Amino acid sequence: MSHDTGDGRLRKALTALRELRARLDRVEATSRAPIAVVGMGCRFPGGVASPEAFWTLLRDGVDAVGPVPPDRWDADAWFDPDLDAPGRMTTRWGGFLDDVRTFDPELFGIPHREARAMDPQQRLLLEVTHEALERAGIALDALTGSATGVMVGAHSYSDDYAALQLGHPESIDPHTATATGHSILANRLSYWLDLHGPSYTVDTACSASLVAVHLAMRSLRSGEVDLALAGGANLVLQPAPTVAFSKMRLFSPSGRCRTFDASADGIVRAEGVGVIVLKRLADAERDGDRILAVLAGSAVNQDGRTNGLSAPNGRSQERVIRAALADARVDAREVTFVETHGTGTRLGDPIEVEALATVLGEGDDPCWLGAVKTNIGHAEGTAGLAGLMKAVLAVERGAIPPNLHLSEPNPLLSLDGSRLRLATEAVPWSTPGPRVAGVSSFGFGGTNAHVVVRQYDGAAPREAPESAPGPHLLALSAFRPQALETLADDYATLLEGGADPAAVCAGAWHRRTRRRHRLAVVAPDGPGLARALRDWIEDPEAPGVRTGSVFGTDAPARDAPPPRSLDELARAFVDGADIDESAPVPAPAVWIDLPLHPMEREECWLETGRRAPVPLMQRELSGRAVPAAVGRLVREELAAVLGVGTARVPDPRTGFVDLGLDSLMAVELASRLGTAIGERLPSTLLLEHPTIELLTAHLIEVVSPTSPVGPPGETVGPAPTEEELEADLLQELEELGY
């Protein structure tokens, strides 16, 4: 029997202690892991529809605030300068988006009827998420079933579209509840992409979207998710909330947010929708993502009981900034820009600046203060995200945009003796180390958030490698044939501009979603690819370009040998075959911005009176007329359920799932069809016959010509042969556009 010596026991204890310490260090490192911003999408006032357009607006000092558009409400009828005038507002101004009424429902698999019931905040979130993921180079189909989280901030006063529908009870349909609920702002994104991570909408008033970013960071650091979409949405569609805010005396009579200025006199409401794509920094580096900036730390706290529910608390603001800096492990002196909450009130601005001076005021390098609200107004639930996007763009580009409407600083600001500065023109941003910014957002219920943004400096600049020699395979796909043509034109322009063909082709293959309509071309170089695309646009039968369409019901050949050449790979791609990831297309060696998938928008807005159901099928169904009548019936009833004209009913091979028919619509369609043909059809009808083509064929069998159907008393001729029926069916379906 052996016994450990005292020395042996000490060595074992020391080893165990070191292992425990290493484990704790790993947990600590994970809990503070930096988070990479790898993609962004947005809509802001001033016609902003991309991060690049947002930066241009900020850099050039554009004032995007303007009069209330007439499609929101009659500003003159609702205006009264008297603060106590009942039912009136004290402003005619705001920061408004150019277009909130149009949408591309088919691209997102949403029936037109449901899209018209949907809160446009949901629709815009779908659009900007789609764009943010494409800018991040993340294929949508790669996210299916993934542990991706969705956190969206929204203000409770941004439920205007629900109020509009409830004001027209006749417009309420089975989708009204899910189409307008705030919880669905986040859940809609998870449903669309089939994401399995946490999904929730946050409402802390004006700080909601920055709180959503904080929660997304925590979810990534804990390992709960591997990718997070953090967003915000705010639209101003009807006047009642603005009347309520008027009674709180929040609005600037001059119609501008004059943050930091002696004439600051209140806020201006604004609209905005944005989404950022987040990954753990180590994962983003591993995946070769473009990293726009790093979120180094964040914190959220509450004012508690102060001298009023909506009154700002300087001490709480100090604490949340200190906590965020500690979380980021950043010294206060490293911060050289802060995007403030900056509402533009005579009392709120000094309280915020005093808190910043207390925490950040000491140091040698100037710390510039900014306020995006001077450009676009107060975007409420999206305000924090607008500020964060501004900080990310500024950190990435090395410049600090100017504040507007600042001629004489508010004398109550705590600037004397501190390093805090107010930018009135664009300022070059250079520091000895990485650029570091802070972003603040405060809710009027007392919930405060602060995020620390750091310049990404992990990858040393390097020259782009020489382009790989040809030939090159360019594989493009789109949701619609027209969109494929637009993409081909965009890629031709990119290649004609001198883009590296190897990088373009690799990016299109590895970082784009594979959609229904496909095109593939093999050429020795970039000019050759561009010429082939131009030739195909002019003549779809031009040689050298392969095209094809792949539907969800198509069954690719799984036993086909793997492609051994680029030509075989091109053929397999357009045929929709399963392609091994080891196919001969190298991963992107350098990042390149690729064209975004185009959207085909149409007006999707509230209908104040839905038409009555289509009358029962009163047709002469004698013999050979049955296939045509049933074909028309399916088109008409499907169109009625979808809320579109019969000309919009798509290719008969299209699956009902692809059309966005949910269970409610499927049951309604089965009921309408059953009533029309005088048969009781099961509620599972569309599950059993999942495409337009299969459903039509099934109903033709139900309305069998061997059991003639027609108006009472009509004499029906002899049943046609099977060959005659098939020929007639094909002819009639072709005439119907199938």
C-alpha cells in the first residue's frame, strides 16, 4: 500500500489549483469577450437607406428634419401653439422616412394580404436585416436552425399601425394580432430565418435599442448564441402620441434638436429602423468576416426613485458609464468621442455633460461630444442604435461628424477645465492607440445604457494577393427572373470597374444565399465574365451562360457524381443539385462588397374594407370544361386568400409554404374551395397537395368528369378520354398563364 508523501500531495494540489485557475480565466475571458460588428442595415430620415448614405448625411452635416408629410396627418389641423389646447400638438416638424408604405412581400414569403395587415416596422426590419446580413456576407440559408438571437428595441408609443387598424374594425382579419404586436418585431425575424436562439422585443422607451445591443452582447458572451441580430424600429404614423408628448412639453417650438446650444428648447420626433449583426470577435476573425468595429463593453442601470419618473439622474449616468468602461477594461482617458443621448433640452444636456465631465473629463487628448439627434431628430426606440451606428462609422472611418444647430454653447454645460469638446465641423480623428468611443442612451422611465466601441486593430493591413488565374465560375441566384437580370447587370458593372474576378466569384459562391432562379458562367477573366453577362442580358439564349430554376419541390439527384470541373459545377448549380462544400471554388481571400439582392416593392397598406368572399362556383362544368374551370377556381380563390389579383398567382410548381400561406390561410382556402365545388374538403388539404399544380390536379379528380357536375337539369355529354383530358388540361393551364 502506497502513501503519497507530503510533497506529492502538495504537487497534486498545486496542479489542481492551476487547472481551476485556468478554467476561471477562461470563464472570465468569455464573459468579457469583445464583440465584432460585422454588418449593418438602416433606414433613417433624409432618404438614408444604407450605412454609406447615413455616413454621408452625418459627415456633410445634413439636417433631415422637415414638415410632417401629408400621408401621416394634416399638420395644420392638429397644430396649436397653446400648450394647453385640448387634442392639439405644438409641433409641425419631425424626422420622417421617405417610404413606409411599400414592401416586397413575396421575397420574404409573406402573402400580400398579411403584408397589408403588418406593422410597417416589421416590414422594414425584415428589409434592413436582409441587407445587413448580405453586407455581412452571411447567406440566409446558412442560418436555418442556428442558435442565432434576435433582440429588438421599440418604444411603446410606436404602435401606430395597430391603432390605425383598430380604428377601422372592418379591416381586422386573422393576422391583425400577430401583424401588429410588438413582440413580433423580433419574432418575425426569427420565424423568417428559422432561428432558434432567444428572440424578444425590449421596451425601455428611448434607450430600448441600446439595451437590446447590451442584451445581445451578453447572450454572445455567455455562449447562448453564436450570432446576434440587434435592432430597433420607430415609426410615427398617427397624431395621438405626438399630442400626448406635447402635453409633457417635450417639443422644440423651433422644430429642431439644438443639443448643447444655449437655445436648446426640446426634442423633435423622428423615425428610424436599424439592425446590426454581431459575433464574438474570435469567431468573426476565424470566419474571415469584415469587422467594422468592436463592442468592447456595455452596461445598463436604472435611476430608481428621483425627483420625477421622467427626470434624468446624473449620478446614475455616471455609474452606467463607469460600469461600461470597467466591462470593456478601458481607461476613461482612452475615450476620445462620446455619442451622447443629447436630446436638446436646457436642463437635460447640462446633467448629461456634467456626468461625462466627472467620468471622462481628465486627460490630455480632447474628448469630442456628438448628438445624431441634431441631424435626424429623436428616433425614440431606435435612438440608441442610431447613435451606435454613428459611432461605429466614425471609429471605422477616423472622423467625427459635426453637430448641427450649435452656435452658442449652453452656459450651464460643465466644459471649463475638462477635455470635453463640441464638434461644430467634421474633425479628423487620430489617436496614438485604437480609436475608442462611448455611446449613451437614456429612457424616460429611468433605464440607462452605455456601450464602449473600439476600433478594430486585430488584423494588420496587408496587400491584397494577386488574383488567382482563371478560369472563374460566377454563380448568381435570385428570387425572381427580373431580379436575376438586375444582379447580372450589377455584377457586370462591378467586374468592368476592375474588381478582382477571383474575389467576386468566391464571394458570390460562399457568401450569398442560393435562391430559385440561377445563372452560372465560366470565363477566363473579369472582362470575359462581364461580357458574358452583358450578352445574356441582351439575349437570354446567348451561348456561354447557363440558367435554370429550382423549386422547393424539385428533387435533386443525390447519386450523381461530384462535379470535377467548373463547367460541371456550373451545370450542377443551375440544376439545384446537392453540391459538396469542397467543390473547386476557393474561399474568399479578401473581402469585397458585392451587389445586394434587389427588392421589388409595391404598396402594402391598410385596407379599410375587405371585399366579400368570391361567390360560390356557378359554372357550367360539362365534361371537358372541368379542368379549365377548376384551374380558374384555384387561381381565383388562392388570389382572394393571398389578397392579390389572379395575374399575380405564381408558377404552379410553387409550394404554398413558399407563398407564405400559414395554417389560418390554408384552412380558409380549403373551406372556400370546398364550398365552391360542393364538397367537404379536409383542413389538411394543402399539406397533402403542397403546390398549386398538385392541388389543381387533385380537385380535378374530386370534380370527376365521370360524375358530371353542372347546374341542376343540365345534360352533360359523355366523359372524355384520359388523353383528351390531359391535352385539354395542358392547353387550359397554358392559357391561364401556368
